[in-house]
Amino acid sequence: MKNTHTILFALSIIFISSWHCYAQDSSKAKLSKKPNIILILTDDFSYWDISHFGQKEFSTPNLDRMAREGMVFSNAYAASPECAPSRAGLLTGRDMGHCTFRRLGTDVRPKLHKRPYLLPDDETIAHVLGSAGYETCQIGKWHVGEPGTPGMPHLQGFKHSLCFDHANNKRAQYIYPTRLWRNGIAEQIPENKGFGIDHRNNRFDKDGLFVPGGMPNPSKMRYCEDIYIEEAIKFLRKPHKKPFFMYYASTLTHAEWPKELRELKDKPKPWTDDQKRWAGQVTQLDRSVGTILKELKVQGLDQNTLVIFTSDNGYAAWGYRKLSNKGAWKDDLVLKNKGPWDRGKFVAANGGVIVPFIAWGPCKRRLKSAAGAG
């Protein structure tokens, strides 16, 4: 399997076609329905950030559980070594030889905006699943179409959407966004107005909580991942008359500042601040995964839902990721999360396109058998 987006489509087909093996073993009629699908996409996540994959310095118990109970694809490739075209390939099922969205800075279409965007005739997985009777939902980072273009999620097959606005793309907004777009309509977040990522007074307090510098009411500010996970839980709790597809695209680990250092607080480590922030982001993302899995159980959806976890591109801990061992794509001396591959993000080498890929859900034995047979 060459591309992450190819795997997503293949897994969906395998999962749906093999669903009868689980339904036949159960007296619950609802299990014969089409399965729900949740795609969790993280941003710049490193392959060895998952403790099940070999991370020794911090743990990811929820991702470990997904890997232990589900399927791990050890040779999964993203569509591109750069975030935006990778997402375009993932959503449309096209490789970069056929996708018109090939680079973040340049593409082959007329521009309504300084960034590329999906076109009206681009068919996304939301279009495909919507036509198959699925309710579709997008939450978080979008990056393949800005306001005023046909690439916005509500115009690309998603009935419900709450997307991060790259038209107002300041690095601070990855952490505390001042504006999101709900179904194409701007939704302001006034609590976050005025925050800048370069404030020298940014710090963590004695309890490991992030304190944004220069803000009058930091306790009232709304952190990106909190907003997205709250939206996901609301969607999971609503009545669903149809199967659903939820595309949950976190801005972690691109956000750079985690909301807290919960795990590191109880286990102090002689790390640099950058290493602590990176580990804090990964463990916070892992908690979000755990929250979603728990809510599926609470709502009785866990036996009817396929959950996929992956990343948009390979190792990015260089340059603006100023970790302990500076330099282009060099592994961090402490976290050692790069993986064994050459180079990383922005380069079409293995280090830039091999990504973690986990599929979790019921009927695992049949899934593994089908995958192995291929």
C-alpha cells in the first residue's frame, strides 16, 4: 500500500465488506448497519512519538491501546512530504501526479487566494461517503481552501464543519485561534484576541499549566485542542440516524505550546523547554484520542466505529522545531523520535513521507486477515 489516502479508502472498503462477520456473531441488529468512520489526522507528528512504536521518554497509552487492539501499518506513506498537498491527496484519493494541489506555495490553478485550494470538481472522501448515506463532519485544521474559495469544507462534502482559518495564519493562532469557520460562517473567539506566540513571558506555572504572557485573563482563553475536542464530543453525542464520517484534524503537534505538562509535572526531566513542549503536545494529543475512544464507549458506538490515526507528513523537528540537536532533520538527542529514515518534511524521501498509521475497531481478526491476504 503506497499512500496513506489509499490505505484509508482500502480500509473503509475492507471494514464495510467484512462487517457481516461481526454482525452475524451478535444479537444486536444495530451492528449490521454501515460502520461509522473517524479519521484522526495529526500535524507534523513524528513516527517514534508513540511509545508502542518505541518512544521511551514519555508514554502514549491511548495510541498504544489502538495499536495493541487494532492494526498497525508499518509502511504507510503520506501523499506528500508537505502538509497542505498531503491533506489534498488524503481527501481526494489522488497521488501528486494527479492532484492539482501539489505545493503549498504554488499550484496549477487560477488563484482566488494566495494559498492553493480544492476545486469545485474535486471529489473528496466526504462526497463519496455522503453519497453512500453517511453524515459527514470536519473539525480542526483544514488547509486546503480558505474563505472565499471553493475549497472550504462545507463546499467539499462536509455537512458539518468547524475549521481553522489559515487566511489569518499567525503561528499564535495554532494555539489560541481568534476565529474559526463553522459551516462557512466566521465564528469569533474574543477571549483569545491579542495573544502572540513570541511573547517572552509565556511560561508554565508550578502545576504545569501554560500561562500565556501579556494576556489580561489567561484563564478565560480557549485552547485550540480544547475547542476541537469539545466539538467532537458534541457531534458524537448527538442523535445519528445515519452512519457518520468524522474527520478530526488536530493542530498538534504543530501548535508548539501545549496547554499543560501533566505527565512531565510528576516526573521531572532534565530536558530543554522545547523538548518538554514537544512531549507535552504529544501526550495531550494522546489524551484527546482517549477522550474520543471513551465517548464512543459511553455512547455505545465503539462496536460500530472504525477509528484511524495518522499524520500529514514525516519528521519536522528541525528549523522552527528548535530541539536539542539543531540542524536539518537531525534526530533529537533525547526524544529520539525521528525514526530510522533519511531526512524529513518537505523532502520526498522516506523520512518525509512515512507516517504512523493505526486502524482500530471491532471485527479486528477479519480486518487483519483481509489486510494480510492483500
